[in-house]
Amino acid sequence: MKQIVIFCDGASKGNPGSGGWGALCVVDGFVTELGGAVADTTNNRMELKASIEALKKISDKDGEVVLYTDSSYVINGITKWVHGWKMRNWKTKEKEDVLNQDLWRELVSLVETRKEKINWNYVGGHIGIAGNERVDEIASLFAQGKNVSLFSGKLVDYKIDVLNVSYDENTKKEKSVSRSRSNAKAYSYISEVGGEVMVHKTWAECEARVKGVKARFKKALSETEEKAIVEDFGK
């Protein structure tokens, strides 16, 4: 059976804030890039928008769809949560209206009217998967209000190895370490404003000092690390 490959991503500068979405579709040896900007939106809405527009683009094409996104919100919503939402007339378990219901309804309609199966695949963002990196770039540029040159043409002329979904193992490990560090309990926070270095016991204290001004700040996980950061910021 013929296979259609799709990559989707969304971005917002602020949440809410100016947003953008990006997608690319590979069908019958041709690549089509898609994208757009929205003035006031959220990251989740842009993630949904990307998937919707990509599926609209290939709605008249036959073939099994393999769709890649780095949005767990989209993946979990369309493969798990949506079934309960529909049973409860688009209410959550807490009897609240489902957020972004307009876009979810549109996405569900596109999925249900398609004859061939859609395979939803989560991919880690920023780990070197070419297709994901490209749609991230498109979404981010649109969110920044920049002009984007979108490709439409033969796959053989596309400079991105879009069908290669392998990733850089080192980049993935680095991202995992960064995530672990972000989730770890802080020993302290260090800030530097105007050459003056201060140590804070809570993020709220640090944030209050650095917000809206030119500053450096960093999280320390131990007393030793705190001392090293203070020394570095004081240079």
C-alpha cells in the first residue's frame, strides 16, 4: 500500500502569544511544505493546527498515513483522551469544557472521514530528526513574524533527508540530562544583575530580581555547584 509521510509542529512566542505552525507532506515522490502564523494563540493550538492543515492537504490522496509530531498533547488527545471527551459530549472528567474543542472537533472529523489508517508517532523534539527539525523551523519563523520560503516539488530535489527518522543518540542523551536537571530539586538559585551576584533560596526570589532586566541566572543543585556559579558570575 502507498504510504504518505507527514511531519507537524507548532510554536508560540508566549503562551498565549504570537504563534506559528509548520508541516510537510511527502506524497507520491513529492514534498509540500505548509505553514502559517496566528497573532494570539497557544503552543497547543498551533500543534493541533499543524496536524489539521496537513491532513486537509492530503485529504484527496489515497494511502496509509504515517504522521510524526513532538506534541504528546496531540498524540495522547487523538489516540486516548478524545474517546472519553466524545462520550461525555466534549467534557473532561471534571465536567469542564475540553480546551481547544473547536480544533479537536475538526481534527477528529478529518481522522474519521479518512478511509486509510493514520499512524500517530511521537518523536522527540530537537534530537536531530530531519523532518521534525524542519517543521520546527517553519513554525518558529512564522511565530516570529518572519517570511518563510516553503518548498513544493520533487522529493529528489528536496535537500532534507526527510524520510530518515533516525536521530542523534548523543543529542538525545544531552536532552535527557537537561530534562533531569530541570526537574531536580534546587539547592539554590544564583543571579547576576549589573555586576552584583546574589544567591536565592527560591526561584520566586530569583525571578523577582531578574525579570525585565538584563541579567544572568542559574540553578545550583549543591553547595559546591553554588560556589562555582557564584565564582563564575563574579568574574
